[in-house]
Amino acid sequence: RRNSCGANRKNDFIMMKVFNEPSINEWASILARPTIDAAQLHDKVNAIIKEVVVGGDDAIKKLTLQFDGISINELKVPVEKIAAAENLISAALKTAIQLAKVNIEVFHNSQIQQVERIETMPGVWCWRKSVGIEKVGIYIPGGSAPLFSTVLMLGVPAKMAGCKEIILCTPPNEQGEINPAILYAASLVGVTAIYSVGGAQAIAAMAYGTATIPKVHKIFGPGNQYVTAAKQLVQQNGMAIDMPAGPSEVCVWADENAIPSFVAADLLSQAEHGPDSQVILVANHKAIVDAIQLEIDLQLITLPRKDIAVKALANSKAIILSNQDQAIDLINAYAPEHLILAIDNALQIADKIINAGSVFIGNYSPESVGDYASGTNHTLPTNGYAKAYSGVSLDSFVKKITFQQLTERGLMNIAPTVIEMAEAEGLQAHSNAVSVRLNLIKSKL
């Protein structure tokens, strides 16, 4: 029942592949993400990681020249260059960055939990405290789109969580420089050091350390499939990561309530991220798909990143499902990074979404606001990982330590339970650790 439209129109733009009322058995193949050969990818990335582990700074410089075509003498960005960045961006952009920072702080501040002591039974007190991870590494994609917004999304909660060392790695541009907006945002949020290195080699450097770049305890940040693979590989060797966040993706659910030009703009906003990005449109009628496709053609003409968007659109899908419950099931099966609900009763329907990184409700909630300044975090699980992973939050930058304190009376109250359970498991020393204390308490009575 697949109805695939032609590949070309008047502007030679790629049209979305249309699937009309596909059966549930077809969903998995329709919703498959664009990938490259995983085994080949991991072999390449593993070789890069090993090269950095063995060669350190020299290996990073060699790999930067090999992959970025840039010769770097100093990996660490000088403090003077960071300070000078403030004068290299416009006042309007600085104001925008500052406002976004405030909104991100306000939202993440609401996630701070006060320590609460709980008496589980008389004389037995338990509590939990959040402690900032001491050393964290932030990866910021630089390439053709320097994501200074990600600096805010990761740096703000890291600072709020109390992380003592926050280092940032980002690739140099064609001139061998780092975009001044990245440097300004990093300075604004309190990043402690910035390094001019990107790709899998940056992940390896933060995971294992070099003479210049310190080893961290947890690595954060989105990236391409090479960066994602590097994060997954170092995780296998004990390095904590935020999540396996790969190429960006969006799913828009549109009905007669949707405004085609809005939906087209939302789809293109993800398509312009990179050729491996994916956009999915779910609609309840083919006329809606056609109207949105026309708007995509019109808007695509003027996009500076048109060529990138066209490549991403080659992987785009439009799925027509007239049954609302089926549409909900399909979206939850896809588990999109971003989900936009351009439908009637969007707020009520949002409660039925159980797998998504971030949900944007109604016609006037574009995904772009979450990317930049609404306050929520834009570092989100992709590739279906939203079924099990959350987006980055304040909790991502802390570890939670539990505490317990017992009075003598409390130990007497709980002792029979612990002794019985320990001896039933055959762990006599566990039982003894309670009994010796219990005997002393009883001797004083």
C-alpha cells in the first residue's frame, strides 16, 4: 500500500516518500534511520581512539590535519582569545545569548532537589544528596554550523550542578579558528578550558587524557555518527556519557489544524542540520502532505544550506494514518528526538506520548525555541533511544549519594530483620556486623 511520489519537481527538489495507511508490519522498515555500516564505522573510530591513546597531542594534531585540513600548533585556546571573542560578535547576538542563558537557568533551577531526611522506621534515618561530577567534558559540533547554543545547554546545568572542572572541545573552522560565539558562550557559562579539537579524536582525548587535555569523568554533547560511535566505544571502557545522541531528527504530526508553511519550516529546520538528519511527517490526509510539500519547495529555494537540506530530505518520509490511535502508536514506536504536535487537541494528545525526547505542542511551539531559548535542554536522545533515555538535565551532571544514620534504638528495631535475611543468604559476617553492636547495646541496658 505504499504510494511513493516521484523524485523530482519543478525545482528538482527531492519529495518526501509517501506511505498511505501502511500496515503495522511495515512501520519498522519505514521508520528506519539512515545509517552507515556500523562495523566499518566502529573499526575506523576505534583506530582513531587507539591512535590518540598512544600518540596523545601529536596524534590529535595529525588527525586534525587529516580530517579538518587544519594545522594546529596549540590545542588549548588562550585566555586572551576567549576574552577577545566578546568584541567579535554583535550586541544583538550577545543579548540573545544572555536571555537564552537566563531561561535555561530558570528551567534547570526548578530541577534542584532539597535534601530530605526520611525516618523509614523509628531510629532509622535515610537521605540522599546530589553531588556535582567533578570533571566533565563538553563536545560542541563546530563544522559548518557552530552550535554555540549547545554550550549554553551543557554549560549552564554543569555550573549549576557544581562541577569543578568543565572542559570544552570543538573543531576549528577552515581558518583554524573557533567561532567567537562559541568562545563567548563558554566564557559566559563558566567553562574552565577550551580545546581546538573535534571528531572522534576529541572524545578519545577527553576519555583518556593527553599531556594538554585532561581526562574527565563524564562526556556530554551531540555529534555526527563518528562522534556518537566514539562515545559508545569509550563507554565500553568505563567512561560515562550522557547518551548516544547522533544525527538530529524531527517528527511532525499534522492534521487540518496545522498551518502548512509552519510545518514545512519545522521539517526544514532539522533537514538543514546535516545530510544524515531525518524528518518524518505524520498526517491524517494526503491533501495535508501535498500542501506541506509545496511549502517545502518554496522555502527550500532561499535556504543557504539548501544542498544539505535536500540530502536530508532524501531520507524523509510522509506517513498517512487516518486513525488517531494508530498515529500515536507509530510515533511512540519511532521515539523521535523532537516531536511537534500540529493537531487539534494537541495538549490532550501530548499526554499519550510516552517515547520522545522533547514535545512541542500546538502551531505556535516551533522546535527552534527549544533548540535555543525556551529553557528546556536541546541535548536529547536520538535514533530511538528516547524509549529508554532522557534528555540532558541538571541530574545528568550530578551523582546521587545515599546516607543512613541509626540510633541505638533504631539498630535494635531493625536488627532482627537484617540478621534473618543475612543468615538466609548464607552471609554470616553480615549478620555478625549487626549482632556485635546489638550485644553491646544490650549490655548497657
